[in-house]
Amino acid sequence: MRRAALLLICLTIGSAAGCATAPPQAPTVLTVRHVMTPCPHPPDMTADQLATMAGRVDGNAPFDGQGNVDALTARHQVIRTHVKLLEAALRCYDQQAQAGQADEGGADER
């Protein structure tokens, strides 16, 4: 019986030693750098700057009064111009990003 127990212990230890897994390999880290040229963009605009550029709405005058309509129309035009400049900056960065992907051989896969 002692021999059987000893044999069983040896077989158990031997089989457990063979089940060990290899340590995981360290992941390969790829560093991708896109060198972007700063694109021209409009400065940030506050509400006070907008009011200074386009005029203020008179709260005491009728909303559809000529002075308020002129101020709102001017404000609308200033905002539209600002948005167009922001969109142009985004297009500039998009073109640089697309050119960078073409240089690397295509879009990145995730």
C-alpha cells in the first residue's frame, strides 16, 4: 500500500509539473507619430466680443424693430464667418491626416 501511495504521489507531482504554462510574451508597442502642421484657425470668441462686433440687441425695443433686426443679422453673419473659418481649419487637419495615412500604407486597423 505504501508503494502505491508513493507511486500515486510521484505521478501527481510529475503530471502537475508538465501543466505549467509559459509566461506570456511582452506585447509589442508601436509608436505612431503624426507630425501635423498647425492650421490657421480663428481665435475663440466670447459673447462680449460677438456683441462688440455685431452690436447688441435692445431689450426695450420691439424684437422685430429695425435696430434689433440689424444687430441679429450682423451677429448671424459674424457667427457664419466664424464657423466657416473653423470648418476650414478642420479640413486642413483632415487633409494632413489623410496624407499621413497614405504615407503609412492605408488606414489604421483596430
